[in-house]
Amino acid sequence: MDPDAREFTLNYEGGSLTMVLGNAKDLFGEDNEAIGSAGEPVSSTVTGHSRVRKIGKGATQIAAHTRDFIQWPSNGRSNAAGGTPIVMSWTGSDGEWQARCSGPLWKLGTFLQSTSPKSVWFHALGGRGYGPFQKI
């Protein structure tokens, strides 16, 4: 399978964009740091609680603690969990391409305005059109 034909998820503040990797490279540029999506450090607090491992056995007290980990880009695998289907086009795209957006569409517009070196437009299927967006 061609690696550029695989789905690729770009996380940004407030949402994510899932599209074919080849299209992401064409839109953002092959060397754009958005393509290299690094993990983000996350700290998660766990409150103290009791846990019963086996029914009928005594409870064990779990102390409150903090987990530190790296959150890597991810996306839902089913269409329902994958976000809103959108159609995108950009300068030189030779037509429209389908993608998925999780989070509000205005946050996708904000991300594109700060990241895309090309003019890009999108619309939700059957919905309002947005754009052009382009980093200046």
C-alpha cells in the first residue's frame, strides 16, 4: 500500500483533521511541522478510590496520584466517531477531497489560517462553505 494513500490525523487545539497523507503533504508542504505531528505531554490526575479485584474479597485503597504521558495523534476508527465529514479544496488540489473534522468547524478554520501555505476552502457535506484560509 502506498504510504501517501493512508489516512493521517492532524491534531490541533480544539479538534483534529483526518485526511489522506498525500493530500496533507500537498496542502501543507512535505516539510511542514504539522505533518510530523509530535505527541503532547499530558498530566492526568487520578483521585483516591477503593477497588475490589474479586467479588467477595476485601477492597484495596488506591491512593490519589498523577499520571504523566505523551498523547499521540489519534482518530476514531468508525465513521460515527471520526467527526464531521467535510469536503476540502486548495490551490492546486485538482478538485475537492473528502476529509473528517472533529471539533467545531471554526477551530479548523483558525488552524488552517495559521498553518496552510496555500489558500484552502472547506464545507461540511450539505453545509455552509468556509474560506479561503491561508497563513500570511
